[in-house]
Amino acid sequence: MKQREYIEKAKEHFGILLEQQFARIEKMKAEEDFTDYSKLDELVIGIVGGDGIGPYITEEARKIIEFLLADEIEAGRIVIKNIDGLTIENRARHQQAIPDDILAELKKCHVILKGPTTTPRAGDPWPNIESANVAMRKELDLFANVRPVQVPEQGIDWVFYRENTEGAYALGSDGIMVNEDLGIDFTVTTYEGSYRIIKAAFEHAKKSGKNRLTVVTKANVIKTTDGLFLDIAREIAKDYPEVEWDDWYIDIMTAKLIDEKRRQEFKVFVLPNLYGDILTDEAAEFQGGVGTAGSANIGKRYAMFEAIHGSAPRMVQEGRAQYADPSSIIRAAAMLLEHIGFQKEASRLQMALDICGNYEKKIVMTGRDNGATGDEYAEYIMDTLQDSKLKERWEAYRAGN
């Protein structure tokens, strides 16, 4: 094939991607307002186990949700729906990131609690299908990935707003090998996609009283897409005079998170997709690692909450899955409860997690048989939730006593 033919083939491929993105932009322009859960006669919570340790840890989070919402479930106002089939085996069988029947079941839910799923990579025994996470974010238009990180004793109280449907990940499986010498991947930034995530971050900074927002890009080098993201932030900032804001480049931002003199100044972050993935994993280490951090994926119609770590297939292969730490997905469950309007229950669960995991540590998760099982840990949390002195125990933790 001559060079001109390679170029024409690549142009055709790029043209298809442009058509898809223009269609997506029109859908964003037609978006309705956020779902008002208080007006629903029946709210459906989907529970998706996923791969590897996912079903094990998700089961523990489900038990805690059912414990905290027992009255609502008994009255029929909340329904818990188990959704099986979002496994790598089933996805590979259907050659789809999310099989059609599973996607249909997901769309019957209002909010979803999801265990980790496996994304195939080179050398794996699976076909090169798209990440189930990326596909779900696109299919349900879950544009805001919200990840809180709190370490009171270090003065860390961060919330990250990561754009979830664009950037390098949105077209990560749509790159092209032009010929044997040239491979090209794509990144995408739209006005509508950037506007809604940056607006959401400014709104949180204002309503939470944090009043400090940091925009993270690499706009000095990635001038078109990152430049657009930063320009939109400047535009939106004019509507929030009470919110102090600044912008940092991703490379120096990774350094400033470990700068003890500076990191306490940061409060709310907003970032394009790839940078958000990198920085939130770094930030989670301060809280005890990615195994302890939960994540929210928010759209206007649907919302999905998940652990931010992987599926840990080795733990299953070695017979240790029952010892997997469910803290991350239980924190995600707390975020789910807050999102659907159960702030009191969410707050109590966050307190119990802090007490059990960071303070008293009456039982400890090690990932092996010299530590607690996930079931034992969940029982510890539920026992703590029932304690009338829960708040006093948590305040002792915050005070460092």
C-alpha cells in the first residue's frame, strides 16, 4: 500500500470519529436536568459484582446498604437489584465491553454500585475489548468522576472532579495503525463536555464552603484540547467570584501533592480524564492506598459508584478473595447513600469506616489469612454503626486521641 493510500484510509477512520463526536455533542446539548430522587416512587439500586475480588467485596457493601436502608427497602421505596454478567468471561464471549442484555438491565437502575472489572491488555488471554468502566461512563453519560480524599491528621481534605467521558480514554480503543511504522491515538475535548464538569466543580467548591478550586491541565504543551479546557474554566470562574481559583500543570501538580507545605492549601480539583486518573491514584495513597478510596461517577440521569482499584485476579487464583479489603467499595456505598439523599446514613458510615480502618483497628485487613475476612470487617462496621457513642468515638479519632 502506497503512502497516499495509508493517508486516505486514516482520513476515513478519522472522519468516522468526527461524526460520532458531533452526534455526542448534540446529545449533550439536549440533556435534561438531574434526576430528583425524592420524587421517585421506587428507587432502584443496582449491584454489579464485576470480576476477580469484585463479587466478594461488593457483597459486603450490599449487606451494609441493606442494613442502613432496611426500613426503606421493607416499605418498597428502595429496591436492590443484583446484576450478574459483567464479567470478563461474558464480555469476551459477546465481544462487547458491556453485553447488550447487561446494559439494558443497568438502564433499569437509577444508581449502581459496581465492583472492579478487568480491562484486557496485551498478553492477556482475552480479546482487546474496551474497558467496561469507560463503556459504562459513555453509555450512561456519567461525565463527573468524583473522588474525595480525607486525611484529617495531615490537614488533607480534597475532592477531585475528573472529566469522565472525553480525553484520551474516550477514544482509547479507536486509534489507528496507519502502517507498520506509524500508530496514532486520539484525544477529544468538547465545549459542552468541559463546561459541565468544570461547572459542577465550581458549584461544589461554592456549596461546600471550600471556596478554592484548582484546574489541572498541560495547556502549555497540549494547546488545543487542554487549552480549551482551561479557557472554559476562565469563563466559568467569572460566575463564581467567591471561589478562589488557580491552574497548575499536571507534572508539577503531582509534586505539590507530596509537598507538606503546600498540599493543605488545595481543596477542590477539576481535571481532564487522563490527568484525573493519575492524580487521584496518587492522592489515594495518603488515605491508605487505592484499596481504601471510593469513587462516584455522576450523570444527569444515572450515577455509578465504585472502588477505584482493580479486580486483583491473583487473589482469586491463590484462594484469598475472601480476605480482600472491602473498604473502597464501602466508601463508594457511602457516597451512593449521600447522592440519593440519605446524608445521615452516609455520614454515619463514613464515621464507622474512619473508626474501624484508621483509628481503633480492632480487626485488620491484610489480604491474607493472618488478617480478617471481608465478612468479618463488614460485621465490625455494622456493629460500630449501631453504637450510640459512634460520634464520640469519631471525634476522638479527629482529635488524635
